[in-house]
Amino acid sequence: MKHILYVFSFLTLLSCNDSKVEGHEGGDEKKEETGIDYFSQIDEPKDCGQYWSLEPHVVPKGYYICPMGGNIEPDLEYPELKKGRYYTNMCESLAGIVNRAVENEGFDYAIWLEDPNNRYSYTLCKQDLQKQGAEELAVEDGVTLLRSGRFSNLIKGFVLTDIDNNPESANVATIASHVYSAIIVDERDREVYEDMGFEMVYDARLKTTKEAWNEFKDKCSNKALVISGTDAHELRDFAIANNLFILNLKNNNGNNWEVMEEVLDWLAPCSPVYGWESFDEHSFVQRVTENGHLMVPCNYYMNMPLTSINYSQKQDDLLVNVLNPANRIYPEDDDKKYVSYYLSDGDNVQWVFFIWYDEWFKHKHAQNVKMAFGIPSTNLSMIAPPVYKNIVDHQAVENTLVENCGGGYIYIDDFASKSNGQSELNALAKKVSAHMRQHRIKVLGLFANDVKSEAAQNAYKTFIKENNWLEGIIAVQYHPYNGGHGETYWFTNSEGIEIPVITVRYTIWNFGKNNNGGQGTPAYVARLIEEEQPDFSLVDVHAWSTFSDIGVSDDEVGETEGNKNVKGAGAAYLCQRRLPDKFKCVSLQEFIWRMRMKHNREQTLKVLEQYE
């Protein structure tokens, strides 16, 4: 009866939640069938309205590989033709036009933009494309593809840029490209493309992004936005294929804040904002957040029109590994102190897609320190399901995977504060809950401007009420990360079970010699843990900080000097090895359950009895 009531409560929350029983994915021995199989707490991978990323549906019959750098055979008459952003912008526009035609069923063959760094994640996505029936046809540079005449019926001419004198013309041209079905050509190469028989259909050389907004906003889709610096070429194929506006934050006169506010107000609620720009991140992420949208950092990403095809049908078996909390021993007189390490920046889709796997996720000490990893599970499972699957298939059970930031890089205490705040927060919580329940993610990480604020507390409650399989929330503050100083808040879910919201107590971060306020080197943090003796220490490890291994020295700034080649789990290891045995390093999931046991032992035991 307990099982029936438990499942029924969730069916009232999300109408399409159908639980299924899955085989054991963790590292513990499966218990006798005397209660609920913990590992079967999974919803069927259905569309419950949780998908916000744009989804192509048409699989091409084949695709051409277009190299974006590396050893491209030069053009003998014009050696510079296949070099620089002049060339890559043209290739991006060609791919965008062609791949849009495939999606609109007006063409059978797509263009894949080849990453010059040969990253494995792109290989996984190409393999997935081939499994769907798309054949790899040939490797040809963009100019050769254009000269082949295969796409002549799709291309109506060219949009002219002058990126040397007006960098914004590149973004204006990207918008005009999808409006006019025209490739992007720079002034440098104009004669070459005119000799091929193409004519200019739009002159973007003197145009600004603001002018493009006024001219073309009614010809752009409001389902998403691309943010991109004018010096980048990536994501232009995606913007063109989906008829999106592309916005640069910096311009020759300063910035485009006024345009940005207009665009964000125009977007449909809870729209993804793809990309990034080298700028003060808080200034633009705050605006995206306040308007109720989701920042998806992925400005160096290519081929999204192909990597995300039919992603909603590829959510089977994308299940993270979890440990059964009922299989742990919880002594009533437990005198241990518990430490858990959590890596920062897991919202960053392109980092996780490109180099995170080898250098952070599979770091030689990741399992030793039981590092927890925030990942952009919602966005990555939509943008590149094969890459997400590679992560969960190779996850150690003690390395807890956390849905990071709740749908994108946002400050949850200010989400939709300029619009219909609570209703949009409710909708977001419902969407994120559906993703987490279908992917068996038990822990949520949220980012806030002020983790202690009333608005943040309201957001925690909203997410907890929406998902009774949520075991705990990790709350990180924008500045400083440990702004909550380890304080824990308790809120009841819809079944009356208390769920912790745990703020970061310490941060391992290289501030040089400026260790302060619980943030600093591994040696500094280890000393604070030993002196302050907290029962539970959640330590956030700054992903981009590097340190030196100074052995047994107690120099608290020595790790910031010399050969700084230790990062991530390695930095956590430098901290943990300094601590006495009484400070036990545990996975984040176990950390949460031990905290729940200490806070309300009787209630927690009743919950765990379901799994025995």
C-alpha cells in the first residue's frame, strides 16, 4: 500500500508520468523484493512539455563533410580564400541554408561542419547520424561544395560584409542570410564569388545590429535567441537554419543593452538563449534570467541542426547511476564528520561537450574524492543525446551527477522577475522535474544571487514541491560561491518529507595569496575544516583554478605558485589528504542522506524502509 500511495502522489503532479522498472545501475547489491526497487524510480521518457530546445525532425539521406580549418587544400588563384572568419562565416551560412532545406523537406543532403580539433563528442554525434540512416558522402571544403553546383537551387545570392571595418556586419549578415537564403561573403572575397555567378542581394557592410533588429525582427522566430560575439563563426549555421535573431553584446560604441532588452521581451516565455560572449557574464545572464529565459552557454558549438535531430525520441537509457541509500549504514551514535566535493560550472554545455570528460570527469582522483559533477543534463540531453549517454554510461556510482542550475545558467532568485514570476517559475520547475525523473537524477543544483534571500527560498520550495523524487538541492551563490556558509534549509515536499537545501560551506579557488572567508587553496580549506569541525562540509571546487602540489607543507599560499597543473578532483585530493580520518569523504548523494538522517532520523528511516 505504501508503494501505491507513493506513486500516485507523483501522477497528480505530472499527468504523463508513467514509471518503469529498470535494472540496477548502481554499485550496490540489489536487495530482496520486500519494498520499492529504488532503481525503478524512473518515469517513462515521454514529452511532458519539458522540451524547450529547438528540435529538427528530418534525417538527411547523406551529408558532406566541410572542414573548418586544418589542412584544407588552398585555392591556387586566391590563396587566402579558405582562411579566417571570411571563409568560416561563408561555410556556416552555406550549412545553415542547406540544413534548413533538409528540415523543410526541400533537399536530401546536409552539410556537416568538421571540427578542426577532431573532438570525440562530434564523432559520437556523427555515428548517431549514421545509425539513423544518413550516409557520409565526401569531404570537400566550403568553396568546393559551392562550386559543385549541388546547392544552386537553394542559394539566391550573397550578403556582403566588411568585418574588418564593421565587425557587426557579420551578425547582421547572419540574419539577412536566412531572410534572403544567401551565403555570407566578405568584401575581401567579393570578386571570387561574383566570378562564380553569385550576385549581392543585401549589403550589410555599414549595418548595425540595432538596424538589423528594426528591419528583420518580423522575419525572425521568437522561439530562441543566439548570442555571439562578432569575432566568432560558430552557431551561425544554427541561427540561419532556425531563422533566429543573433545578438552581439559589444559594439563599436559600447554595447547593445537596449536591443537586448527588446529582444528578450519579444521572445516566447522560457526560451533558450544559446551562445555566449566575452563580456561581464553577470550583466547579461542577469537580464536573461529576469526576463524568464534560459542561458545555454555553447558559443563554440557547431552542427546543432544535425546533433539534435529527433532528440525527444532518444531519451531512452539516458539514466544516471545512483546508489541505493538504504544499503548504507547509519549509526545512531555517528561521530564522523562528512566532507563532499562538488565541481563548479556544470551549466557550461560546450565545456562538457568538448574537454570536460577526459580532463575533469575522468580525472585520476575523481573516484578517490568521490567528486560530484554538475552537468547541463537538461540541455545536453536535447542538444546531443549521444554525448549525454556517453557520460552516464561511464559514470562511477560514487560520482553523483547533478542537474546544474535548473535548466540553464540562471540566477534562480531572480528568474522571471520582470514578467509573470511565480507562474513561470512553476512552469520551469515542472519542466526540470520531468527531465530529472526521466533521467533518474536525484540531486538539483541551483545558482542564486543571494542563496539566503526570500526569493531564493521560494524557488527552493517550488522545485521541491514539484518533484518528490528529489533528494536534495545544492545552492551556490554567484559571489561568493559559499555565500550561504554551509547553512542548510529544510522544506517539505508534497508528501511531508523534509528535503535539505545545502549551501556551499567552503570553496577551493585560486585567489593567489588572498585566501579569505572560506575561499582559497586546498591547504587553507583543509585547515578551516579541521579547526571549525562542522558535521557536514560541502566544498565547491572551482573548475578553472589550478594549484601546485607542495606535498606535506602547510604553506597556505604555496599551492598558488610554481608548476600549477593540479585542478578539479586533483585539487580536492590535495585538501582531503590533509584531513584526519574522522573527516570522511563521501559522495554527494550519500552526504545528503546522512544529513537527512542526522536532521530527522525517524522520518528518514521510514523513507529508507521502502527500499528494503
